[in-house]
Amino acid sequence: MKFTSWGAAGEVTGSQHLIETKTRRLLLDCGLFQGQRAESREKNESFACGPQNLDALILSHAHIDHCGNLPGLFKAGFRGPIFCTPATADVAAVMLNDSVRIQAEDARYIRKKLGPDHPRVAPLYEQEHVDRVVKLFETIPYGQTERLGKDVELRFSDAGHILGSAICELELVDGDDKKRVVFTGDLGRRGLPLLRDPQQVPGCDVLITESTYGDRVHPVVEEQVDQLARIIDQTAKRNGRLIIPAFSLGRTQNLVYFLNTLANEGRLPQIQVFVDSPLSLELTRTYQRHQEILDAEYQRTLRSDSNPFAFPGLTFVRSQQESMDLNRRAGATVIIASSGMCESGRVVHHLKHGLGDENNTVLLIGFQGQHTLGRRISERPRTVRIFDRDVPLRADVVQLSGFSAHADSQDFQWWFAGLAKERGVGQAFIVHGEEQGARGVAALLHDTCDEDPVIAVRGKTYVVE
Ligand SMILES: [Zn+2]
């Protein structure tokens, strides 16, 4: 069989991996590349995987860097099917509808800025591509082995990363040979509230593993929640505003759930909490629709609290007007808004209005990429440029790195031990990580594999005998 990574090789966005046997061409994930505009656009528009000749796509989870270019793949000729868990199908439909709306808005904005004479910057895909691609979803619940023709079997195990996320296990007949292939998707963490822990699976001939945080150890989640409680207390005492930039899928639901737990334990002071994102509200509803796959602690909470995504003082903000009104509001408030790296979305307005006040706090809880507003704020300069204006930075800036939903090196080690326990690994390909993370995972995997682990290079085809 052959393996080629067409995205998320040596980087963390644009997940797209091709597996070819003598009879089958299967694509794992089809995400959007995010980053410098021109380079990402070029990568997002080129489909070297041969979309028309794919037999199927297997989708690990619904983060936009894993599913966001499915409509583009459809536009390029792919006609399915797309296999995923039921929750992933539900969440991906919400994400893709949001993605096409943002692209249309961006195209309009660029056109307005550059003038009517400038060649039109078209969105990567249109609403009709989204509408048609979501019809290709075929769902398989966790733990059920599905036969796709006589030469492929597929099974999903819980990856514990976001709602519906899956470790994909494939049994492939390749001529006279049989190969077991395991793809981690994004691997979650053990002990993260709300989601079940990642499941260990038996070893395989070919492992395709992510490596985002393969070189570091995250702080314990409980300690981070204690710190969050302390920061909210300080904000309440100062009558200030706490601004938390957070991605709408995954991170925001975790935060709301943590705050609900604090409220249930009587540890949340009198404070108004606003989740300023219609998308977050819609995604929170998908968590509720599929709550049977959330963890045991969540199920216990349900017995005494019928809605663990709601507590006194919490409001989900929908309209633009309500969002703007938050900036004129007096009294202590918490505002959770996207995007997580402060590059776009409503959080940018809240930062513009809030950074100048020393009673306020900005809490950064996610990875802040290079050249992003979040990264600049994390460096605590005297002023920050927002919308062509220099805004003084007087607010407190706090960074907590322990809310990540990605496995750290200890989680990887534990999960690889599961592979080693039953048959080990033949060949491993390391994807979805920058150099340090990928090297970290390569070192951890070394003794588990027959062959030296390979850090995949984009567009390079590897033959596995
Ligand atoms: Zn993810």
C-alpha cells in the first residue's frame, strides 16, 4: 500500500492523507489550511489527491482544519461517501455552513477594500457545495465494525478530543496481503472533563499519528480550573471585565461546562457571563443532542442538573447589536468570544474596547500562532494595533496552557503503550505537528515500531511493503 500526506505534514492545518491499495483510494480528512493568505489559498485550491478517483473519505472529527475543505473537494469532483460518527456529521454540517458564510463575507470585504476594478476574490466554495457534500455523510457509531465492500473494514474508537472525534481503524485487503491501518485524527487527553478519555486500540501495520504537543506536558486541568475561578473572583472584586478569546467548537463548550461546575459547587461569584457567538450556541446544542457520548462525570451531573451548559448569570449572545451593547455594560462581566487567536470574530471588538482599562483581564487559554493578535497581546506591549488604531494595553494578561484538548507527551506515551501491548506497530507516519512535536512523538514511538518512524513530508509517497 501507499501513503501520501497532502496536508498537515510538518504543520497543524489542512489535514489530508491519502491511502492507496491495489484496489482502493481512501482519503483521511480534508481540512482547510489556515495561515498566510496567498500560500493557504494556493494549498486549499490544489487537490493533488485526485478527488474524482477517490472511493471514500474518512473524517476523524469536525474541526475546520480537518473537515473545512470537504465542499472544495466536492467542487473538484469528489462524490463520496464520507464516513464519520453521527456526532461528527452533525457538528461538521454546522461548521461548513459557518465556513461558507465567513468566506462570502471575506470576499465582499476584500472587494470593498480593493475596489470594483480589482479582480474578484472568489470564496473557495459556495453554499450549494456545502448543501450537496453534507448529503454524502454516512455515519458509523463508535465501536461498530462496518464492512465497506469486500476489501475494507472500518471502525471508530473515541479519540476524546471534541464531540464525535474518532480514532479510525481500517482493515484493508491489498492483493494477497492484509493491512491494519490506524489513524489517530487528533488525539485527546486523559482526565479532561466532559469528554471520555481516548480509547486504546490494538497495534497495526501502519500508524498515522498526530503530534501537536508531542514534546510537552500540559498542566493538570483541575489546577487550571482553580486558577480560572481565582481570576473570575479578582474580576468580580475589581468590577472589571474578563475577556476570554476561545474557539467556538470544543473550547467554548469546555469553558461553559467548567463554569457550570464552579456554579454548582458555589465557587462562582455574582457575575454575568456572556458567550458572544451564535455559532457557539448552535454547537453547544450539538453537544446536548449527542450527550450520551459524553463522559461518566457529565452523566452523573445530569442527575442533579438537567442542563450542564446553563447556569444563573449565563447568556448566549446572538445579535450584533447585543454584542455591541456588551461594551457599554457596567459591572463585572465575563465575555467568551471567538476567535481563539483573536484574528477575527467578535472578540476583536471586545479587545479594542477592553484593553485600555486596568481593571480588565484578558485570559488566553489556547495556542497563539505567530503573527496573530493573540500572540502580540501575550507579549504585553504598551500598545496593540487593532483595526488601524493603536490601543493602549493596560488590562492584565494571563495565559493558561492547560485547557488544551490535544494529547501531551504523557498521553501519547500511554496511548502508544496500548498499541505495543497488542502486536505493536510496523511503520509509523507522523503528521499534524511542527518540528518539535513531531520529533517528540518519533522519540516516544521508537521502541514500539519495527521500522524507524517517518515524519511525513507533504506530497511525498511512501510505499509500505
Ligand atoms: Zn482537532
